[in-house]
Amino acid sequence: MPAADDPLLFAPDDSQLGSALAGQLKVALAPLESREFEDGEFKLRPLVSVRGRSVFVIQTLASSPSRSTAEGLVRLLFLLFTLRDGGAAQITALVPYLPYARKDRRTQPRDPIHTRYLAQLLEATRLDRLLTLDTHNPAAFDNAFRIGTDHLSALPLFVDHFARRLGTSNLVVVSPDVGGVKRAQIFRELLQVRAAAPVELAFLEKRRSGGTSVTGAVVGQVQDRRVLLIDDLCASGGTLLRAAEALRLAGALTVHAAVTHAPLARGVLALLASQHIADITLTDSVGAGLLPDEAVRSARVNVLPIAPLLATAIDRLRRGLPLSELLAHWPPEPL
């Protein structure tokens, strides 16, 4: 039984990510009854009292062979309602991979704005706080929600990984499209601080022709340089594959891909099959169990665990400390 002052941590799907986070926090996952009915309905019931307690729910919303993104979202919403009905004092949802974030504005008449709709659904549960990782458009995320939110970033994890593995000389950070330039700029700045040396920046043009994305010219100098190709999401892998090919044709020595979220196994396998990509660095934000066996076994794939980052964020939230230091560098200075 958890101590009264310990946070309660629920993982609705009892994922590897939930277990890893519980291990970092040195708590046991709070017990949860999960029943599936014949017609596809379900029931989630906490098996310990949540009244007056601080509660955290960890739920990645990537689809899996057993559960779609939409079903995972409904399960999360119903559990949050249940916890509030049970008298929880403070409810924080940890959703490392936040779906429906790519449609964040209208580009055609009658377009939906999924980011806002998702925010309204989560707010309806009377959730106190939402914590996520590298959402697709941070500005749209900030504007959509009317509850407390924290947007963590995996960029410091990538900086630490590449600085130790590749060193810091002859590097250029590249965004695969104009929309990701701000992310690439932040990554470059963090890497420059770590390296105490200049790191260059470049990006690729991307336009649509007949509904298909087409990668255009490389903007910036990549010839005879080692490229760090950074993006928040790899679904099918098409954008990164086209970018890597263009970078190699422009004279890049090697292309190292770094992606926070990889919700589809076929996207990782497509990158792994490419002769233009030297290696792939991912986080386990969608749950390590979703990675294909070929990727797990490959020496070209590096998986960075996010549980230490989430645990540190939870610890700082409970202490009333800001999370901004977690963007500055990793690991953070001891408290």
C-alpha cells in the first residue's frame, strides 16, 4: 500500500513506460482493475482510494497492435473522470506522445482543428495539469489549453547522446522542413553550449505537389559535414528519407537521424533500410514494446529512455520548482 504522502501513479495499459517511470520514482504502480467486455467496452477502476491524493496517470497514446490511438484516448478520458469522481485532490496526466497534433490550424475551408478539440476533451475531465513531450507545434499547444501544461523536450537528451558519441566538431544541425527550423535552432544552441564551439544550421525546403510532399533545395552548407537531422515525429519515414537523400547528394559526409516519437514500426524500418542514414536515435515515448525486433537488435538504432526525464519533472513539480532547467541541459544540476 502506498504511503499517504506518496504520489499515486497509474498506467492504464501497464506499459513498459509506466513500469520504468515507477522504478525511477521508487514507487509501485497503483493497482487498477481493467475489464474488457465482449462488445469492445471496458471498465477501469482504481483499487486503492484516491481521495485527497496527488495522482499521476502515464499514458502514451500511440496506436499498438492491441489498441488504436482513439481507444487509448477514450480509456484515458474515462480514467481521468473516474479519478475526479473518486475525490483525487490533484490529477496530472503524463502523455509523452500527444496525438492529433498535426492538424492544428485551418489550411482549407471547413478544416478541423484537432489540437483544440483534444484540449476541450481533456479539460472536460477537470484535469489539473498535462505534461507532454515535444508536441508537434508548441505554440498551438500553448494556445489550445486552458489548464496548466508543461511541454518537456527530448532535445537535451539528444544533445547529451550526440556530444558523447560523435563529439562536436564538423557538425551541422538540419531540419527536414521549414516548419521544424525553430526546433533545430534550439537543438543547435544547446549543442553549441555543450560543445563550446560553433555548430552550423541548415534546413530543406518542402512543398506539396498533387497532395504529395516534395523535398526541394538544401538551404545552408552541408558539404563535407556530419549532419544531425532532427524532427519530432517519424510516422512513415518519408520526410526524413527524402531529406537524407537530398543531404547526401549535397555532399554531407554522414546523416544521423534523431526523432522524438516513432509511433509506427514501418517508419523506423524504412529509415533502417536507407543507405543514406548512418544511424537513428529515438526515444521510447511511444513505449519500447512498439519498436520492431529488427530495430531493437540493430546497432544503428539508439533508444533513449524518457522515464528519468519524466521522473525528474514530477519531482520538481512536487517540490514547486520550475521545469525550465530541464530544457537547458541533461542531466540537470543536483538539487
